[in-house]
Amino acid sequence: MSAPPLVDRRLIFVTGKGGVGKTTVAAGLAQMLADEGRRVLACEVDAKGDLAAAFEVPAPGFTPERIGDNLSLMAMDTEASLREYLKLNLKIPIVGRIGPLAKAFDFVATAAPGVKEILTVGKLCFEAREKNYDSIVVDASATGHIIGQLAAPQAINDLVRVGLIRSQTDWMLDILSDPVQTGLAIVTTPEEMPVAETIELAGKVAAETTVELAAVVVNRVLPERFGPRDEEVFSSLETPAGRTALAAALGEDVTALLDATRLATSLRRSRAAHLETLRASLDTSMPIILLPELFARTDGVRATRQIAEHLEGELR
Amino acid sequence: MSGSSPILELLGQREIVVACGPGGVGKTTTAAAAAAQAALRLGGRVLVLTVDPARRLADALGIKEIGNEVTEVPAEAFVTADGAPVGRLFAAMLDTKKSWDDLIERHTPDPATAARIMANPLYQNITGRFIQSHDYIAMERLYELHSTGEWDLIVVDTPPTRNALDFLDAPSRMADFFSSRLLRWLIAPARSGLFAVASKPFTQVADRILGTEFLGDITEFFVSLQSMYGGFVERANAVARLMADERTTFLVVSSSETVPLREAEFFVSQLVDRNLSVGAVVLNKVLPDSLADPGGLAAARGLGERAGEIAGEVAQVIGVDEEALVRVLGTIAESYGDFAVTARREAGARSRFEAGGAPLVSVPRLDEDIHDMAGLLALGNLLIAEP
């Protein structure tokens, strides 16, 4: 069994613990694929506007908006998804008849658990099936919620044995379970808690969903500053004698300079250890994609482009 | 320690401190560090309740496992240079499934109804897999623990919610749901044995979408739940009142990075809109001020430009290889420059932050990860340091 690499699949879910740069990575991936000439749909599931901010465009709605030659952007809206679904499947003008749809929707969503999740995943599977795009990059829910979302079709399938919904979950499961079409990437940073959560999540993805984990992206890897010998030299500089000599030669206070470098090296060291833990815990065949810490002034298009370039370097 | 630390003040005055904020900023750790400080310095019985599905708190507290049941953190675990703790620290985790079961048992009129609800496949799914139920039960459990009166202070961290304050809306959504007309439509036929005229179109549509069997499960589930209606709504309202009570305050936790800060600002505005108390905003992982100092940048530039010359002067004095020193000096200049960019950007973002009048507490970035009580106490000391 040789499934294609993550980037060659049509439906790509990108998840990760909050704060690790999940959205930036999703945006960079979408940018990279669009630059390669693929028709790309990038979708933000949490609808906070962060994905739009990564491209510096206004927050999109449920209907995809073109923001570049090959790149469209949409925000998930489960109520709009339900509306679209009802229009496509029931072929009755239900929308006008059922009273305030929002209220009915809230009701259904609360009454039948998994409805919001299935409407989210369903819309994405629908786009994958329609093949209007070569790649659908999903800035998916954070680690705490992704399992509920990806497992929703299976959960509904277990609950509902007949009816329209049942026939819907079957084809969704076909797409989600197919490693040629669908893959999940977990974004993490080489820090203790994100790594621990990534390892835990990788296990849950395998046990509780039918989606294949296709790559782990490690963001914010710090550059190697010193070799072992340079490290010794630096330690000599940090002694009182070293500080005095350096300050005298430079003619300036050097405390801040040395502190910053100490911070950089100890961060680097602890991150390298966490990266090792991650490697050791994942299947040896699991692709691990490394992205550097960007010491950038702002987020936005420039950071997104930098990430896209690094991804291209790692993946192509 | 004087009383001028805003965090220590909150910990001493309130009964419930809710740590909320974007994911990945150290919310859980901050909650645990604050609770440990309260137990250490202020005394009383302090409980830290984690509702995060990722089980991180046990690691930091040095407890093997935190369960739904309250566990005491042994006092010797946090004896410090300042002495033994004056209070006691306890920890508990939210077990969604177990808490739901308890709730059902408490509110159903008889064991048979409880058993019927728990056997329903819908119930098993609601409690096991889905997210909103987590939000609701978190607040419910907090209320439950608070009303036992056993705790002087409960510090709770909140689930990483999809929408900023889902967990706050959960009780009222639950109450709305039970009072909704649609629910009455749906369960009317089951109760009367007849199809109420009004419910017919809805039932037909629902039947087409969901299938009869599933619809039957839903109906049965809510008919059973109906017996809990009064207790549930009353309870949900009580939970909402407790959140708004002056005994409760919110600690908005964030880092100084752009995206989390934007989210934290939104949290603050939402809390203010709801007339809830924003006790303080805690910004974690703040880089040292010296990095944003323009003097430092000039020094770094000088070091980079004159590395050869400076190495010539210094190498002999400290007895290191001159060539290696040139390299090291270049690296120092470069690494200072890199971090200075980040530090300046974050300092700018902090100064623009709208905290809604609440004090802003900056906690410096630590070199090492926190994985034991000593680390938690060190973080706590920074958290309660005077501004």
C-alpha cells in the first residue's frame, strides 16, 4: 500500500494544538499548492478570520471567494451548509417553510449530536467529490475537537440505520477513509505539551477515525547556533572575566546580548529534545516536516509566503 | 509578599477564578500555578479543576492521575524556601461521561428513568463524543463542587472552545433547548399517542432526513429527559448566576503573539459585554525587556561588524580560540537580532492591548518547560510578582 504524500491528496485536514501555527501552516500549504498551478480551496472551519488574515484579505463567507489565480477561500458555516444540503437533497422549498431556520437548526444540532460536525465534514467531502478543486486545504479544528469532527460520519452511521442521512454518511466515509484522497496533518511545535498532545492525537486518529494521518509538521524549529566547541567558547564569554573583556572591547554593556543568546541556546536545546521524543514515538515511516522559527515583524502574507517556500523545500 | 500583586489579590478575595483564553498559551499551567500559590501563601482549601480533555495538569502537579474524584496534592510536594504551605491543595479533572451519569441520576425521578436514559444510544454519543456536552458539563461540575462548600477557592481552567465563550453560553443554551417549542412538538406525539397537527410537517421532514428509527431514539431520549426538565433549567440558571456573581472572576490568559492576543482581546470584550468580572489579563512567555532596548540593538550591530577586531582583543584574555570566537560573536549578534525583532513586535502588541481596565500581568518566558511542582511554584512566583 503506497498512498500518495499528503500534498498530493485532494482533501487535506490540518489540525494542531492552539498556538502552534496551525493556520499559518494551512495557509502556507494552500499557497504552495496554488503556486504549483493547482486549483486550491482553503477552508477555515473555526471561522475566526485567522486564515483570511494570513492572506490579508477580508474574512470570506460560506461561498468560496477567489483571492488569487488558483486560490479560493471559504469559511465553514454549519447553518449555511445545512441550507445547501436541504436544497440539494430534499428538493422542497423547506427553507421558507420551516420558520426561522436558525432556531430549527439550533434545535436539530442540539438534539441530534454530531449534526454540526457532519455538516462541516459533509461540505468538505462534497467539495472533494465534486472535483471543482484539485486540493482542498482545511484549517481544521484544534486537537481537542478534530476527532469528534472526523469521526462524526462513523458515529452517525452507528446511530442511524436508514434514511437520507445514512445514505450520505456512506459516501462521506468512502472519501474520508481513502488515503489516496484524504489525509490529515498534525502541526506541532517542538515543545513539551504540543509534542505530548501530538503523540496522543496520533493514537486517537488511528483508533477512533478512518482518516489517515499523513504527516506531522513541526513548526518553529530553532536554528542550530553553536557546535559543541563553540558552546564552550560561549560559556567562557559568560564568565565574569569574559563579560568584562567583551564589554571593554565592544565599549557597550553586553548583558542583554549574552542573555538573549543563552535563551536562544537553551530553547534550542530543549526543543531538540522534544523533537527527538516526537520522532521516537511516531511510526518510522511517518513523514516529519520541519519548518523554521520565523523571526518576523508581522504575520500575514509575507509569513505565509515564507512558510510556503519552506514547505516547498521540504516537500518537493 | 505585599498585597499589591493583582493575582494574589484575586486569589484572596474570590471563590472561583476561571482561567480562560486561547489555546496553547499555558492556561492550564497558569491555573495550577495560581492555585498552588493560593494554597502556599493564603491558606484554606484550594481546588484546581481542569476541564481540558488533554490531561496535562497531572504531569505538572506531579500526581500520577487526576480523576473525577478530588485528589489532594501532598503538602511535602510544595514545601519551599519560604516554608511549608499554609493551606491545602487539591486537584480534580472533569470526566465528561461520569459527570453526565451523576447528573442524570441526581435529576431523574426514579432509577428506571435514569437507566432508560443511559441505555439510549443518543445519550452515549452525547456524553462520549461530542463537544457541546463538554462545555455544559464543565460549568455544571464547577457549580456542583462550589455548592458543596468544601472549598475556599476553586481555580478552573476552561476547555479550548471553538467559539470564545461557548462554555459560558452552554447552560443557557441547555435551558433554552428544554423550553423550546420544537422540543415540545417533537415529543408531543409520543406523549399523547397522537400526532399533534402542528408537529406533522416537522416530523415528516425529520423522518425523511433522519429515518424513523433514529427519530424514535431522539424522541424517546427527550421524553425521558423531560422528567429532568425542571431541575435542569433551574440548575442551568443557577450556574449562569454563579458565573455572574461577585465571588467569581475571570483570568484571561494569553501569550504576546498576534493571534492569541487578538483572541484574548475578544474574550475580554465578550466578558465585559456580559457584565462578568475580568480580574486580570495574564500574558505568558513574555521575552525580556532588554531585548526590545534600542541600545542592545546598537551593541549587537557593533559586535557583528567588529567581530574580528573584538575577538582579537578578547580571545587571549579568556583563553579561547580566536577563530571560534569570531564565529561565536557573529552568532550572538545574529541571535540577538532575531529575538529583538520578536520582542519589539510583542511589546508593541502588548501596549496596544485593550484589557478593559483590568490589570495586565506579564510573565517572562522560562527557559525550561514546567514538568514538576518546583517549576509550577517558580511560575507562580512570577505570576504574583509585583508589577
